[in-house]
Amino acid sequence: MQLHLILRARSLTMCAALGFLLCVVGALAQSTTQGPAGKDSPLTDKRLMSDADFMTFLLQVDSALPKWETALKSIEPEKDSQISYALGKMIVENRDIGLMDIGNIHTRVAKLRVKRTVSDELVLSLSLQTLSDSIEEEVGVEAIANMTLSDLEKLAPELTTLRLHIVNDVIARVALLEKGTCP
């Protein structure tokens, strides 16, 4: 019964996160700054990061990775005898997915430092989203099971800020690509 509740909460959490992301993307896609003669201007779209801002953003992401990795690696459900095998397996799966996302983020940041592409920005955005989802699921499982195995909830604000920053940029760059005006 407890596992059923956890799986149900996990499903609801993912649906809520997806719904939120779709709302944000929809709202942001309609909020382009207008340039001369009412046309969208890539130079005035406030969602776009300059190359210098983008490099700063990559540095912020890269400097946060060790902190996120350490927090995930510290999750060891096998050390708590009160945790059932099924619950422990779910916790480990979330942890391992998060660690895999961190590896993907690190690789993508390294690629983007060399060459900035919309496709790599999109992959980075999605990797940050799946990391955020893994952390959210882990925190949810801990809350439902009435236990604390990590301090992951403290990382959420920073991760969300970085994720939304790149999402805004990607949305603006894709819109510009569709118009044939992407820098």
C-alpha cells in the first residue's frame, strides 16, 4: 500500500512539473520584445543571453555540479534499516538518474564552451529539467515515507533559477530560428 502511494505521488509530481513547464513555455513564447515596426528583434529580446552572459551562465552551472553531485551521492538508503527494499530501490533509481544527469550536464557545458548551438542548449535545458525532476521525486519520496536522507530540497531554488534561465534563452533562440534570424 505504501509503495502504491509513493508511485501515485511520483506520477502526480511528474504531471504537475510537466504542466508547469508547458505553462511557462507558453507564456514565455508569447512575451517577445517588439523591435522596430512591430517586428521581433533578436537584439531586444530580453530572454536571450549575450555570449558573455551565456559563458557566465555556464560557469554558474559548472560550479553548482559538484554540490549537486555530493548531495546525491550522500543518499544511502541501505544504511537505514527502516527502509523497505522496494522503497530503497526507488530512492537509488532516483539518485542514479540524477547522477547520470549531472554527467550529461557536465558534458554539455564543456561542449557549449567550445561552440554555442541551439541543439546543445536544448539538451542542457532538458538535462537540467530531468535533474530537477529526480531531485523533486527524491524529496517527495522522503516526505511520503516521513524520513530525511538528503538535503536536496535546499538545492531546488538554485537549480530552478538556472533551468528557467536556459529555458528562456532556448525558447527565444528557437523562435528566432523559425524566423531565420537566430544569431
